Amino acid sequence: MAHTHSEGMSPQDLRYKEVRKVTLIGSAVDLLLGIAKIVVGSIAHSQALIADGVHSLSDLATDFMVLFAAKHASRDADEDHPYGHGRIETAMTVALGAALILVSVGIAWDAVERLFAPETLLHPGWPALVVAAVSVVAKEVIYHYTMHVAHKLRSRMLRANAWHSRSDAISSVIVFVGVLGAMSGLDYLDAIAAIGVALMIARIGQELAWHSIRELIDTGLDEERIVKIRETIKNVDGVVALHMLRSRRMGPDAFVDVHIQVQPKLSVSEGHQISEMVRRQLIDDIEEVSDVMVHIDPEDDEFAMDCCDLPGRRQIIARLQQYWAAIPEAKEINSYNLHYLNGKIHVEAKLPLAVVSDSRQATELGERLQSATHDDHEIGEVAICFTG
């Protein structure tokens, strides 16, 4: 049977493999285009094409930044980074967004200078036009390829790098328009177009950087995603309500913390099962959610009285035995269930059925046990359960 190269590879390794592939292809294109633009620009006396070639070569630096971030962001969680290394990708996206803004400033600055110095406006020939056209097509293809992989991997970093490629394509469009304008006698046309394009590139860079900065400060998921998360949790059997829902991003992944309310007297194992169902359902239904921390509540602890200062099991059972020392039947109690609800401890005591002869005696015994704890304001309802 044939084996694929991806067998045995972790999701992180597969992710890095795809990022590396698309980035290396882009790097090769940047290198070839950069050299071609500088050489042809020198021959055809086109300062714009030479500058555009330098721009293409500068893209190599951002490509290496992407490769570095992808390699380290794909590492598994460790003792020092229990949530993984996804934020490396986020930080690099901020840097790439800033790089786009700097590129736009450079394009606009050069265009404004040329507008105010007509003697510097360009007069290139057709070889520059051909190379600019090839650059536009090549970089646009790289943009779409990179953006396709970015959507597939949910990678803002790759999306930023894709736009960096498109900024190179756009600058080549400017050169193309400028060459046509110069050949038609409209020497100023490329400078005006450059300023408008620079503003667009700056806007893209600002959005990419801002979204990643928001991720670095643990901004929650958007409202549409939060609504879907709430609906998914509410549809899990056994969930009464939910509150304190929190979310944050870590690179391509999202983490969710939530308190869910269940029936107050469920067993520990059933409460745990409900929490696991919530966790699995969110991971299955919400694409970017990779981990969920579920806190089980028997009541809405945002509004119920706090139980944190109430005594633990050993101390409360010792109290109960002291209160019930004068009740002979209490010596037959074989187990206790304690329910911490709304600032009080509610007690279920289990006794053998043989200690009472009928329902009347059972009722009277329950009343005596409850009455004996009346002065203890930390103890709430006392109930008896009989076992055969």
C-alpha cells in the first residue's frame, strides 16, 4: 500500500509544511523578479522599475520572517509554553502589517517628490513596460495562491504576506501606468496613481496589524462566533444555563472558558460527562476552537450566595455527628452527600431501611435530625435516604 509523506506528521508539522511551501515559491518569484526589474530598469533608464525591483527583493526579508515564525509557531506546547507557540505567528503578523505601512509611505513619498519635481518624472521605454506587466501577473498569481493557503490554515500571517505580494503587484501596476503615461506624454499620471494605491496598502497594513494586536491583548472572538458558541452549549443535554463565557485567539486557534449550570444534585461523574460533551461539541462544531475549559456549577454563581467560606466534608460531618449524638438511629448512617448551594450546606444522609418500621417513623426521624441542626446557620436542608 502506498504511503503519503504526511503520514505520522502532527497537524503543526503539516501546517508548517504548507506555509513553507507557499512561502518558498513566493521567495523564488521575488528573487527572479527583483533581479529582472533592476537589470531591465537600468537598461531602459526606468528609476521606477529599479525601485520596484528593490521592493521585490525586500519581500524576501518578509518571506524569511514568515518562515521563521511558521517554524517556531508550529512547535508543540511545552512546560514554558503550555498553550503552544501560536502567538509567534501573531507577533510576526504585526511586523508584516507594519512593513506594509512602511511600503505605502515609501511609495507615497516618492510619488509626491516626483510631482513637485517634474524634471524627475520618468521617460522609460517598452522593455520596462513588458517587465512591469510580467511582474503584475506573477505577483497576482502568488497573491491568490498564498491567500488560498491562508484561508485554508486560518493564518493571518500568511494573509499579511499575501497582501505584501499584492502590494508588489500594485507597485508594478503603477510602473506600468507610469510608463504608458510617459510614453503618451502624461508624465504625472503614475505619481497620482501611486498616492492612491499607497493609501490602500496602508489601510490593509493597519487592519492586519490592529487585528493581531487585539489578539495579543486577548480580545475575544467576534459576536457572531460567540452567539454560535452559546447556541452549541445550550443544545448539549444536561446544560441548564451558561455564564462567564470567555474566549481568546492563539494564532489560528481559539480557546474558550465557560461556566455551565447543571441540575444541583447530579453525581460528580454525570456533571463531568456533561462538561466533556460541551467540550467535544464546541471543538467539533466551531472550526477554530481547539480547546475548551468547562467549569461545572450547580447554580448560577454570579447571583447565588458564595459558598467558599463554608467548612469542608470532614469538619461538617464531625459537627453533624455531634448534633445527632443523642439520636440512636443516626449511628446507623453509612454515608453522606453534601450539596453546597446558595451559601448553605444541604445534607443527604443514607441509612439502612431497617432502622424504621414505617413512613411515619421515617418522617419523624427526618424532623429530629433537621431540628438538631437548627442553630447551625451553615447547614440547610437535611434529607434522609433509605437503602435496602
